[in-house]
Amino acid sequence: MRTMSLALRHELVGLSGVIERNIYLVKRYIWWDIAFFLWTVANTLTIVFIAKGIPAVGGKIDVEKVTTILLVGAVIWAYLGIIFEILTETVAWERWEGTIEYTFMAPLSRPVHLIGMGLFAIGYGVIRAALLFGVVAAFFGLHLHNANYPAALVVLMVASISFIGIGMMTAVLPLISPEKGTQLGFVAQGLLLVVSGVYYPVSVLPGWMQALSTISPATYALRGCRAAIINGAGLSDLTTEIWALLVIGAVSVPLGLWTFRTGERYAKKHGKLKRSG
Amino acid sequence: MKALEVHNLRKEFTRRDGRGKRRVAALKGVDFEIERGECVAILGPNGSGKSTLVRLLSTLLLPDGGDARVFGHDAFRETRVVRRLVNRVSVEASFFKKMSAVENLSYAARFYGLRPSETRDAIPEILRRVGFPADRRDEPMENLSRGMQQKVALARALLTSPILLLLDEPTTGLDPRSKQEVQQFIREVRAEHDATVLLCTHDLAEAESLADRVGILDGGALLCLEPADELKARYNAETLEEAFFAASGHAFENGEGGDHK
């Protein structure tokens, strides 16, 4: 019993170390983070301006509603991007800095290591997403009187479990291919969102893409967040989305851990777990 | 109980060249043992398999055959236990370069289960012991010289109180003064801690001055392992370089590549 509690204590301290390291990195790269945030704001504005542009070319839409739909899509895209980016850095950044061998020979279990990265990613991602949403909503003067932000946050948190599971799968790619692995993570992010109705209803997709959308957690995250922010839906109205996200999370996290472990074993077998690839 | 037992350890890598893929042996059935508290130097030129050996013992590689036990624990099956017992300093100090020495040591200590309350005083103290200036503790690592970075690497390794210390060319590329300071610190660590040291180096003088026994690794094969004096006597050599030549059949810097990964 004492051994187990000591082991658990070590793991929790190790997990805090993963988060501590990432906080140091944010502190040291804060100006780069601000610059990247400005790029994200600019990128989001270009998407959300589409809602203003449609009436200008003769289309008839509810501008405020479409603006909000696009904004939620862009914010979820940015959030997912941060989760994937931070999890991919589990390997990619460490390899670039030359710390990968030191980190991977530390007595920290891989699930705790990856979950630590995921928890930091959620915290950092939520702050960034909230700021992005606030800045762009203020820019367009959106009046979201009905918005149920706590419900939207809960949906995003539950969705994050699945996003982290998928992020773990992409995190292993730089271990297998040091040159191209990171870019493949962006491919996964893009594929996930294109079938999930990021800027459009899933119903406009071809049948086979609609089928894929049912297993994408982003579909339920987008639907749930939009319902909460545009219609003020509460948690009792969002049980379908939350249950779907929980089920996908229950599958994707163990699958992500297994995939990473398999990739790590491959890297250790072939000598790829090292700084220079 | 032996600190380290290595039996018939083999590792091959796949190399792609103009003739396609081929398997190249990095370690060819290496056997040796180290007693607790002993310092053993493995001497070999670049490409002899030294780093492969250290990376196998650091649990960063899986072998193609043979086994290794660290204080009785299987290095490839009981990795969590082994990782708690081992730490390593390699040729290049591995740090997040924008982070300071204190920040790098701090998070690394957590990975070994050390809480903030345990490292608050321990980190400044260990940095002081390795001769790291107190006024530079919070500077980014990228501002520090190689010698200073290597001192921080030693401090990081010792912070976790390893009982097996793997040193993979810890003084390569350092200026003579830094090299002497690092070597002196290794002596102190041996004298004051109950640490066993495996030193892989291509610095003949370093091997002779620090180690109880010296092994010659060439082309992935361990040719001999004995005290430096006995090694020289066996090959009727006056220097380790001559002994290396006699044992391997070629000059020290012309080793046959074995350290392919």
C-alpha cells in the first residue's frame, strides 16, 4: 500500500513537472506567443468577415447568426490546433532542443507524461480560445445575450478528452518520421475538422463524409458549443453531444496511449529516439 | 550484487546507402560487469559503439540480443526501476536553451519525484558545488559557455542521486580548465556519494586518470577490460594509445564505424 502511494506521489510530482516546464516555456517565449495570437486573430477575422461579405454580394442571411457560427468554428479550429501543437511538441520540440533522450529516460510513466502535456494544453488552449472569442466578438460587436458560456465550456472540456487522445496519436508521428511527422499532425487536424462542419452544417457534406463526421469529436464539440452560445442551450439540452464525446474519449485516449507506446517501441528498436533523428 | 552486468549485448541498425538497405552491427556481443562504487572507462574512437552502449543502458534503445542488469534489475524489462537508479551526462548538454539553469533543474527534478520543497534549497546548493556562479542561475542556458552548461548537466544528474552514473564523453569539446573542473567533480562524486560510474570516452588521459579499469571498445566489440597498468603491461605498451593499437590493430582515431545510431 505504501509502495503504491509512493509511486502515485512520484507520478503526480512528475505530472506537475511537465506542466511546470511548459509554464516556463510560455514565460520565456511570451512575445512569440503574443505574435502567434495576433496571427490567430487575423486568421479568424478573415473567416468571420465572410458573414459580412455575403450580403455585400447580394446574399440574404442572418449576419449576426452566421458571424457567430463562423466564429465558433474558427475558435474551435484554433483550440484544436493548440492541443495538437502542444502534444506534438512532446516529441518535436524536445528533439529540436536536444532534451528528448533526457526526458524519455526519466522515470516518468508515458501516460502521465502525455496526460501532463494534455492538461497543460487544455489550460493554455482554453485561455487562448476565450481571449480569441472575446476579441473577435467585440470586434464585430456581437450581442450574445442568450449565450450559455458555462455550458459551452463544459462541452469543450469533455471534447478535450477526445482531442487529447487523437493528439497522442499524432504526437508519435515525429518519433517515426522526424522530418515530416509534425506536418502530418496538421493533416490530421485538417481532416478532423473538414468532416465536422467547422464552417458549415454537416448536412452539406457528401454521404461518406457525413458518416465520418459521426465519429469525429469535433462534430459534437462544434454542435454543442454553437447550441450553447447561439441558443443558450443548457447541459440538459446537450446530453447527446456530451455522451457522444464521452464515448469517443473513452476509446480515443487508450488508443492514443497504445499508439504512442507502439511508436516509442519502434523508435527504441530502430534508434530514432534521439536528438538528431 | 553487481552494479552493472552486461552479457552478450548486441545491437544492429539498418543503414541505407547506394547499395540499398543493410544491417550494420553497432555492438557485437559485449560482456562486462562493474562492481558497486567502481569507475569503469570504456575507451573507443568515434563510431566504436560507446554511445550505443550508453543509450541501451539508459533504456533509450532496445537490444537485438543479450541482456543488461542494473543492480539486479533487467534494463529492458524493468525500465521504470532502472530509470530511478541511473542518470546520464552526455557529450552535449541537453537543455531547453531559453530556460535558466534553475528552471531546467527544477522541472527535471520533478520527473524524478522531487517536490518543490525538496529542490528549493537543493538546486542552489548543487549548483554551488559544481562551481556554477550564483548570479547566473536565472540566465537562459543559451547565454552560458559549453563548460558552464556541462556543469549544469552534472548538477542535474546528481540532483536525482543516481547510483549508476553514465558519462558519455562528458568533457569533449570543453576548454582545458572546464575539463579539469568537470573531472575533479567526477572524482568528488565518487568520493562522497555511493555512485558507480561508467565513463565512455575517447580521451585516453581522462580514462586513465579517472577509472579503476579501462576497456577498449572497437568496432562494437569489447576487446579487453582491466586496470590501465595491467592493460599496458599485457600489450607491452607504455601508453594507452599503444595498448589500443596493439589490441585493435589500428591507430586510435581510425576506428571502424560501429556507432551508427
